[in-house]
Amino acid sequence: MNAAGNGRESARTAPLRVDAQRNLEHVLRAAREVFGELGYGAPMEDVARRARVGVGTVYRRFPSKDVLVRRIAEEETSRLTDQARAALGQEDEPWSALSRFLRTSVASGAGRLLPPQVLRVGVAEEHPDGPGFDEARVPQQRMQPGAGELRLVPGETPGPAEDDAGASALLEVVGQLVDRARAAGELRADVSVADVLLVIATAAPSLPDAAQQAAASARLLDILLEGLRSRPS
């Protein structure tokens, strides 16, 4: 084929590549919104409808729902980890660093999209031999578990190694924020990494009105922060 023919072929195919990229962005944005509102149990059809594409377009990019969920969860885990690292690096005061991380994370809505293997909690039982089953997963939590204490536990179905690495990085850096605030006497001694992640997940309610949602999140987070903070006896 001559140069003119190649030029015409490129002109025909370039818009398709642009459209495909645009569709991918629409699908990812829609997936964040739908999963954030309805949870990861929402069907792919809802994602396609929100993205205004056919469900076949979604499946061409993501051959199964698990693949799409993993993509969203990985991105949100990475975002939370970056936010925690920024708080650690830019705030000298331990409580300011922890509260900044919580406020930034709640405002971004990332807590509603935490991967299931990170935000799975169980009730630890008293054990005569010491720490509970999640000690290896969350090394920052060295407290003796008590009956009814919420503890992070691995998911029932472990994800790929890269998923676990991302979750571990998040737990590690949030653990540093928790350790610093506790060592400074500004965080209640019984507050764990699991508690901080639960705050992020629950302080961003999904409401139909954006202004109401922002106001409700800010108010709820203020109350939760007061509950986390250590007070002189």
C-alpha cells in the first residue's frame, strides 16, 4: 500500500483508538460511582448503564466482574496509601497527620471502595497463648486482644499477589500513623489500624445530594475523631 493509503488507514483507525480510551475512562468512572454507592455486589449492567455504553463494551475491556473490581480496588488502595504517605511526610504533629489522612480520605470517597480483603473484620476471641489470628498481617497492633475487639483478618478468598502487596503497603503506612499518634499520647491506646480503616469506610455515606453528603461526612468525621482522640484522665 502506498503512503496515501497508509495515511487514509491511520485516519480511519485513530478515532477508534480515541473512542476506546474514552469508553474506558467512562467505564472506570462509572464503576467507581456505582460500586461506591451500591458496593462491589452491583451488577455489570449497572456500570454499563451509568457509563452509557453497552454491557458488551464493558466486558471487552474487563472479561469478568472480578477483573473490574480488582482494578478499582487497586486504584483506590493506591490512592489511600499515597494520602497516608503525604500526611506522614508533610505533618510534623502525629495527631495532625492522622486527622489529615482521615479527612482527605473521607473527602475523596475512597473508603467506600476499599478492597474486601482489607476491610474484612472479625471478632477476636480471648486466646490463652496471646495475640489473635491477624498479628502477622497487621504487625503494628501489639495489644492483647479482648472479647469483642474488632480485628482485621484476611479475606476468605485471597486475591493475586499484587493485590495483597497493595493492601499490605496500605496497612503498613496507616500503622505508622497510628503508632505515632498513640506514642504521642494523642490517640486512645485501644484504637487499632482496623478502627482507622473502619472510620474511613463509614464516614463517607452515599447520599443523593452532593452538598448534603459533604456536610454529613464532615459532621460524622468530627464526631468519630473525637472518639479516637485520647483525653487526659
